[in-house]
Amino acid sequence: MSLTASVMFKSDRFDYKSDLPEEYNAGNRFYGRDVAEFLTGELKQQGLAADYLDEDWGWLVFSQRGTSPDFEVAIYNLAEHGEAGRPGFGEWGLWIRAYERKKLLGLVPKRAAIKVPTQILFAVELAVRAAGAEPVPWEFGPSDA
């Protein structure tokens, strides 16, 4: 049983063609900043406090501290990820993970992976629909298996 969830969607609403500013993604310049910004806003409207940042592999939406459950959504432009088969393709993948904060031996903070709660998956899918797209399972997306 996988703890993570992966969805994909097609949309020309988000940028996947323009020249990317060099300061994004530590010079790696991945598309998806506008996807992360949109998803963050939609999740906030649904009562899930979230923010986003650029990683060396792309864009990450994450729950703000104190949000339960703790979650992350990795954003991939599938042309860059090597799945769309050609550059400049408006197909996006979202890899969703969730965590529970615990204390090891009652002292040491620890974050343990948990199955993505239905409410988080539903919220992400609702955000994709708000963008005018239909989320579908990303069958060959990242997994924890």
C-alpha cells in the first residue's frame, strides 16, 4: 500500500513555454511557479494553510507549521520530467505526501510519513478543477514503494 498519491492534469493556463528567470530553482529553472502559487491560494481558501518554495528539482507546496496533517505537494511539468515526450507541453504532475509530527522517546521531534488523508487529496483535486482541468491518476508518477 502506497502512502503517497500522484495526480496529473493537462492545462495551458500555466506557463510552460517562456524563458524562465535564472534566479528560480538555484539556476535549474523549472516551470511550475505559477502552479505552486495557484495551488497555495486554492488550498488556503479551503482552510489549509500552505506556502511554496523552489527546490533544486522544481516547486514544492507545503503546509505551514501547525497545520495537521502536515503535507507536501511536489509539482512537475511532465515535459521536463521526461514523460510528455516533447518540450513545451502543458501537462503537470503532482506528488502528494503527508506526515505526522511525533516525539521520539517523548523528546526528539520526528516527522513520520502517513497515508495521504482523503481531505488533502480532495483539496488538491478541487484546486486542479478550479484551474479548469480534470485531475487523473498519475500512474507512472513518483511513489514511496
